Amino acid sequence: FVGAICDGPAEMMALYGGPLIVVNAWLVVYTWLQHTDTDVPHFTDDDHNFVKGAFHTIDRPYDKLDPWGVIDFLHHKIGTTHVAHHFDSTIPHYKAQVATDAIIEAFPDIYLYDPTPIPEALWRVCKGCASVEKRGDYFVWNNKDVDEKLLKVE
């Protein structure tokens, strides 16, 4: 349908291809940032469990990219309530903040929240998360910034 109303491939790419690439690039980047950071370990199949997976997800606000909260609102707060999503993916978006607050209250020492602005966090993750190495029973990013408390989640 879009091709039928466009005057050639250039206009079609401008109206359809460009926005598609931008939206998909954003989803890939933001999803990567929610599941990756320089101090988040990776587990083997034998060592991974549901709770470890949920607690090794990171809530990240849009913060300076979204000073009025519009992006967070339009994305149903998935960036700031992503850990709750991993605890129970059936929680509706309008209850995710309540669930996140309960997780923070119950597990303040292991809940992961990173207020680093998205461009800075992306740069840090790109630089520090290029390869993994095995340390004990875990695979961690090949850097010196692994926080030992993250490895002790039971």
C-alpha cells in the first residue's frame, strides 16, 4: 500500500524505510542496554535460573532524553520497569510501577537501576562488553569492573 502512494523508491524509503530503520535500531539498542552492562554476568545453562535472570536485568530511565516523561509514557515505562517485566511478564503496564516499587523495597541490595544517560551507557557498554571470559562458574565481560555482589544472587 505504501509503495502505491509513493513516487518511487526514494520517497518510499523516506516515508517507510527510514522510520522502520530508526525504530528497529532504537528497540535493539534499548533492549541490549536493559540486558547488558559491564558488571552483569552471564550464566551457563546449568547455573541459570528464572530469579537470576530477572535480577540481572537493568532498569534504565530515559532521563535527559525525556525530561517531561513523554517517551517513558508512550513506551509504557518499559525502560524504568523492565526488571518487573522479567519477574512476571503478565503484569499489565499500568501496574508495572507498583511491581517495581515492591521489588525495590524487597530486594534493595540486588535490584539493578542505572540512571546513566542512554548515550553514555551505550558508549560504556559498547566499550566494556565486547567479549566474555569464564571466571569460576560464570561468564563475565572481559573487564575488571565485575561487582562481586552480582555473582552471589541465589
